[in-house]
Amino acid sequence: MELSQDAAAAAPRIRGAKYPGFDGLRAIAAISVAVTHSTFISGFNIRNNTIGPYTARMDIGVAVFFVISGFLLYRPFVLARLRAVNSPEAVPYFQRRLLRIFPAFWLVFTVVLVCPWFHGLSWNRPSFSGLVAHYTLTHIYFHQHVLGPVQQSWTLATELAFYVFLPLYAFGIRRVGRSARAQLTSELSGLAVLYMISVAFRIWAFYGPPQSFNGQYNTWLPARIDLFALGMLLAVGSAWLQATERAEPAFVRSVLFPWYCWAIALASFWYLSVGFGLNDPSHRGPTPNLSHPQQMWLQFFWGVTGIFLVAPAVFGPQDQGLIRRFLANRVMQWVGLVSYGIYLWHEAVIDWYLRLTKPVAFHSSVLRMTAFMVVFTVLFSAISYYVVERPVLRLKDRDIRSWFRSSPAGRTGR
């Protein structure tokens, strides 16, 4: 469908919104996930009762990634709806998403498969069906393949499911309500429903299927849609202010707003680390065995931490304040640029370190392991970004349909 004149004029503005702090947020998220894995595998999380409870919960970076995705991907859809213009087209949307997630993952997954350096000490090559499932990021739907050579790739499969779900959700919610207030009400109500679906799904996963399947179902989108919905909530608020040309509230423009947000995020992170029994060493080891209420509270505070960490990068003057300047400084921007590679490579590098040192299980030097991981993960991430990711991402704004129209078969009508 061709865009109307108004839609064509609006589309560049929808896609052109810039948020300079988001690369810094990606850097924080990727580094936190990498550090929680090095401190976990080294045994530091169990050995150290002062810092260990906090490093054990630095997988909060996953929630931050999900909140960021919910915001950035949903904002163009909701802004188009509030402006009464056409939503982003499906083909370019999926083209950009698939180019973003697959090529770098395929590189890392293939290298881990063929290079003995990166084979974990208990590494097993997946079966043919397992390889297909992993290469297509559908492995979380098969009980025997949920985890594999790139263990953190379960989150990519969850992201991929969100990519598919989001346009369908946006299409459905667009049909509800016509007036501006009815549109806002339907948006907020829809997000509340998504959040409740996530809670209900996790409760079902706890008590419905066999307990051994609980971990698998927790990787599925319904179990994590609450985190994406929080990012979508930020998108609705941001798009509503822009579409209605309303000024941001005074407290949002305040120089203290980022500090309030991050203070709440830090308080939430502190509580999810040491509250409701999670500071016990038995909950920081290889088999944390959290109770069902603990798992529910943990994810709730994941969401609280994630949304308040991200909020200052969405609202308020983005060129003001120490926190925003920190997120937008050159080092954080560059680390954020290669953050996807950091997220993909770091466990393989840790496995390489373990093969080199062959330590007693969970008794490695956390400083040596983390230093080794940081140096080589950043190196591999930079190489994969400049050699693979950046060249591929140059194609994201090219119309893939024109490739077929310009092919010999397209020109001859075959």
C-alpha cells in the first residue's frame, strides 16, 4: 500500500527520532550480562557474600535489552497511529530486524561450532535438528535444544518472537478507539493486558506442565512480554507527547529527573539482589532453585529496574545532566555500538579461558577470568562489528523488493 502524502511526510520523522543515551544503555546491559557470567562461572558469586549477591543478579541486562526493544520498535507504530498515518510497512520492518539479529549470530554460532577453542568443558555438538533449530533461532521451542553452544541465544529467540508479534499487536490495537483519548486508553489497556498475560503464563508454567519444562517455558515470549510491555509503555508516553505537541511535565524536564529514576532503579536492583531471600548462597550458584514467588518477584523488580534505568534516555532534555552525558560519551557510545557482539561472544571467550586454565569447577580467579573475557570479547566484538554487522546493516534501508524487480526474472515477468 502506498503512503498518503501526509504519511509520506510523517514517516521520516517517525523513524528519525534520536535517543543518544541508548547506546550507553546497551553498553551497560551487555557488560552486566558478561560480568554476571564471569562471576558465576568463576564461583565468585558463591564465595563472596558482600558483592556476590549483586553480581549474581547482573543478568538484569537482559531485562534492559527487552525494555529498549519494546520502546524503540513500538514507538513508530504508536506514533503513526496517533498521527492517523499508515503504520511502518511490514517488509522493511522485517528486513531491518532480520539483518540486525541473524548475521552476527550466525557468525558467532558457526565459529563456536568449528573452533575447538570455544568448546566448553562439557560441550556437545548439537544434532542436525538442533543445528537447524539454533540457526533459525527456534531452539527454545524444543526441550532438548533450549540451551546450546551459544547459551544466551535463548534471548535472541525471544526477541525474534517479539519482532513477529509486534506488528500483529499494533494492527489489532489500531482497530480499537477512534478519538485521541480512546486511542490512549486502548494503548494503556492493551499494555496492561500484555503484562497480566505474562504473569498468568508464568503462574501456569509453574503449576501446569511438568516441572522440568518450567525453564523452557520461561524463555518463551509470553513469559517475558511484561518486560517488552514496559518499554512499549515508554513508547506510548513519548509518542503521545509528540503527536499531541504537548510539553513534557516540569518534573520530567527537571535536572533531578534522571537522578530520581536511577535512584529508584538502584534501589530496585538492591532489593532484587538481597531481598526475599535471594542473597542466600544457595540462590547464587549453578542451580539457584528459586521458589515460584521468588521468581515472580525477581522478574517484577527486573522490570522496575529496567524501566527506570531507561526512562532518562527517553524523557527530558537529552543534552543536559550528568547521567545523560555519561550515557552519550564516546566510550559508552562505542561500547554500545559493539554491544551485540559483546553479548554474543563473551561466553565463548569464557569457555576458551576455561580450556586454557582447566580450573577446579567454580574456583577460578574472577579477576583473571574477567580481564581475559573483557580483552578478547571486545576484540572479537569489534572485528565482527566492522567486518560483518556494519556492512550488513548498510542494507537495512534498501528496499529488498527492488532487488527482485531488478533481477532478470523480475524484468521478464518470470
